[in-house]
Amino acid sequence: MTFARVRALVVVGVLVVFALVFVGVALIRDSQGGEAVSASCPEGWPQGDMVLREAKDIKINVYNATDTQGLAEAVADDFAGREFQVKKKGNDPQKKAVDGVALLRYGPKGIGSSQVIQAFFLGKAATQYDPKRQDDLVDVVLGDQFQQLATPTEVNQSLVDLGSPQVPPGTCAGKTEA
């Protein structure tokens, strides 16, 4: 081996060691743990579940707020085919018209899940957050402008475009990892 090759290997080796030390120090000194966030949460504020779950771990109700008969059942079957846990389907029990594509209703335990579902509507669904809601279900209420759920490729791109879930007002970021 020539002297130039040995010198190059030594330089690369030193750089790798420095990189490993730097990453190790960064991981050890990481201050973004969940305890720091929850410790600064005002008393009485709910802790939001910010985890972006897989479809098989998300529970939803699918409701129809349009005049189209059977829409909730068809869309619920589509969600079930994509491995969501569909709990209820039918006409919206609140009987309110939904202008737009859809309305997502959820509480603190459904923040991350609602973000995943939002991707199936390409970020065009309205949201309704209820800080007092105790379950982890997300109500999907279909509106007059609904046409179809996004394809898997569109969902993946939409998740990238949407980014991380935002903490609603009056709520603290809680669980961020599954």
C-alpha cells in the first residue's frame, strides 16, 4: 500500500471516530425527553398523544353528513380494507351539515391519529378538537365535497407535507413515541 492510501485511511478512520463520539454525546445530552414537556404543562390541561400510529392501531367512526345513501358504509369498508379499526358507521349522530371534504372530531388521545387520517383527505379535512373527550377514537364525518380517499402514494406524500401534529390550544404535548 502506498503512503497516500495509508494516510487517507487514517484520516477517514479519525473522522469516523469523531462522528461516533459526537453522536454519542448528542444522544446522552438530549434534553427533549417527555418528562420535561409534561413537567411544564399547566395544571388541568390534558396531555395530547402526538404519536403517528399505523393504520391497524387507529380506531375510527365513519359518519355520513351528506344526502348520499350508503356513503359512510362504503368509506368505512375502504378504511377497513386499509387496516383501520372501524367501530361505528352510519349517519352523523350530530346531524350537522359538513361543508367541504370531511370533518375530523377527536380528543387529546386522538391528535396523532387524526393527523394520519388527515393524510387520507390530502390535508383538506376540517378538524374539531374537544379537550374533554376521553377516548382515542377519531370521528370521520364525510362532507358534500368528498369524492374518494387518497391512494397510498398520495397518503405518504401528504404525511410528509403535513409534518408533525400540532398541539391544539389548551393542551400539552404528551406522548410522542409509540
